[in-house]
Amino acid sequence: MTLTRQAPAPSTTEPALPAPRGPLSAAVLDALRTGGRPGGALDAVPDDVYGEDAQLTLYCLYELHYRGFAGVDPEREWDPELLTVRRDLERAFLARLREDAPVDDVRGPADVDAEMAGLLTEPTDADGTGVSHHLLRDGEPWQFREYLAHRSMYHLKEADPQAWVIPRLHGAAKAALVTVEHDEYGSGDPERVHARLFAAMMRAAGLDDGYGAYLDLAPAETLAEVTLMSMFGLHRALRGALVGQFAAVELTSSPGSDRLVRAIARMGLGPEVAEFYAEHVEADAVHEQLVRRGVIRPLLAAEPELAADVVFGVRASSFLAERLERRLLGAWGARATSLREPLPPIG
Amino acid sequence: MSGRNRVEITGEGPVLVNGPVDVTGPDGEVVRSERSVTALCTCRRSRRFPFCDTSHRDRERRAHRGGGSR
Ligand code: FES
Ligand SMILES: [Fe+2]
Ligand SMILES: [Fe+2]
């Protein structure tokens, strides 16, 4: 594997459109490619909103708000017909998530504290059943590379989905959230932008760090974690859920990142591979405190009625994270790829 | 911003210090943090002392998903 780190300017080229995965994505991607209308797409919204066709379509429609696609007019971001397709998918996605991550038990801010306390309890290294525990105990480099390919769908735009919530918060909650985001964006140092650290890790692990390079290989379970954040971020009505999603990741990341640093060392992958996770051990120990004390506390003091949505954000993101974990661990247990197709052999 | 530094004692783990800081350890070694907020370990369990790495948390023998990071 290649362990050299070139000093890279982040790529500014837009990613290519992916291959369709069903009738809906075929209609929408065709409209994006040709500049035409998404004819028939509205009738094609599939029953399984967690499935490949729906999640790829939603992912691509959201991508118009981030970096877009090569050859696609940036104005399509506000194409009313595409937005209508997006809205139908979002309604179906949200309805399924509300069923799968119920919050009927949440009465107020005290229940949010209890939910956070649950996230703060860590299993021992030997008992944990998550992907980072597996990688620490028995992971192999090919599995770690697959993990990075999955995670690249989010980490190459790390912190961007949460940035949408900034104008929807006010006062202390806004100030604290921006402090966390500022750290995610390298505290003013472009070399320390977390998305850029992730790209450097991908190169050091022999992967393609191009934005969207693994989209065709990323299954629906992977895309759903990202579409969830984009949906929460882009809807002011879901700002409580966005904050809950943000908290769920910041609260669990530091110990998970520490396991991955040790997993990388155990697999003999070298310190330049570990830098991204090493940074997150310390950074997220701070972010946890800022999110709980600085964001959630003043947010709920001002708007206690958001308590249920904050918990919904925690539970919905945990629900989707567990689905992805099952896919990864199930595939690896059968010595099969967890991606839609195996990674190309590294050179 | 006022010239006054802000320090918050969380009571459950780290002490939070605002602004980039140089931290001098008991052996006289100075470590630098450029973060806008730094979490200093008070429980002495951190593998990255003087910085908190969340080792102050309770460990429990039970199944739990292990997060990635952001
Ligand atoms: S206070 Fe957090 S690890 Fe010691
Ligand atoms: Fe973070
Ligand atoms: Fe980060």
C-alpha cells in the first residue's frame, strides 16, 4: 500500500453522476444529465424508502445543495419539479423513521438528559459489538478500507450538513454550535479541516480520495445516514432533530475513535492513517461538552417543546447507524464485501 | 471578546478552558492546544493526559454500538 502523503489541494472538480438503481433514480438522473424534466418520477416513488432506489435519489437531490455534479446546471438545486420529488421522498422517509424511532415516552428536557446519559456509558473493549470494537479485536486492512469507503460519503463533507442549522439557532446555542463547527473546519487552518484529514487518511490507506468517488459502491444503508443529516439540516422544522443527531455522534465519537486508532496500530497501517481518528479522540471529548452544555441546554431552556425532536434525532441516527453496522459485520462475517461491489485492488 | 479567560469546571470530568493554551505538566513539559476550547483531564485516567479523552466515563459490560467519529 502507498503510505506517502502528497501535499494536496482538495479537489474542486464536481463528481460524476452515479448509475441508477431503479426507475425513480433512473428518471431523476436522466433529468439531471439531459437538463430535461423528471418525467414520470413522481409516480415512481418506491414503497421501500430505505431501499437503494429511494436513497440514491434522495442523496443525489441533496447533493445539488452541496457540490453538485459534473455537467449538471447548478440552478437545478431549485428546480420545482425536482424539489417535489424530494419532498415526496422526505415525507416517506420521515414517516418510516418516526415509526422506527418512536419518542412517545419523551415529556420534556429531563428525558433528553436521560437519553444523553445513555449515550455516555461505554461498553468495555471486550464487550462492545460495534464496528470499531470488531476492527479493534479482529479487523483486517481490507475491512478497514471498506469502512473508510462507506464513511467517505459523509466525512468528505464532514460538518457541512450540520452547518445548515446555524441560522435556525439563536444566542448561546448558536455560539456553541459554531464553536464546534469552527473546530470541524480546522479552526482557521485549512490543513486541519476534518474533511481534509479524512481525505489524507484515504490516500494513506490506498484509496481514492475524490469527492464522491465511491458513490456507486455505497449501499442504501450508508447513504441513509447522510440523507438523514441533510434532511434534518435543510428543514427548520427539524432543527431539534438535527441537534439530536449532532449530539449522538459527538457523544459517542471519542471512545470509538480511540478504538480505531488502536485498531490501525494493531493492523500495522501506520500513524499517517491514524491521524484523523487521533484528532477526533481529543476534539470530540471537547465537542461532547460543548454540545451538551453549550447547545442543548440553552436550546431546550428557550424551546422546551423541542425535547422530543432532540431525542428523535438521537434515536433515528442510532437506528440507521445500527442498520449499517449490521450490514458491515454481516458481510465481513461471511468474508464478503460490505459494499455493493468489492473495492478495486489497490495499486 | 474580553481579555478575561473563561474556565468551566464540569464536575463530571474535564475542566474546559477557553482559547488556545500552553499547558505545563507536573514534569515541566509544555503541551500546546490551538483549539478554541480545550478539555483538561482532572480524573488522571486519560491516555492523552493532560487532555481529556473521555476515559472519565463509566464503563459498562453490555452491548452498545460503537460510534465512528465526526
Ligand atoms: S477528565 Fe476526561 S479523561 Fe480525565
Ligand atoms: Fe466533532
Ligand atoms: Fe470532526
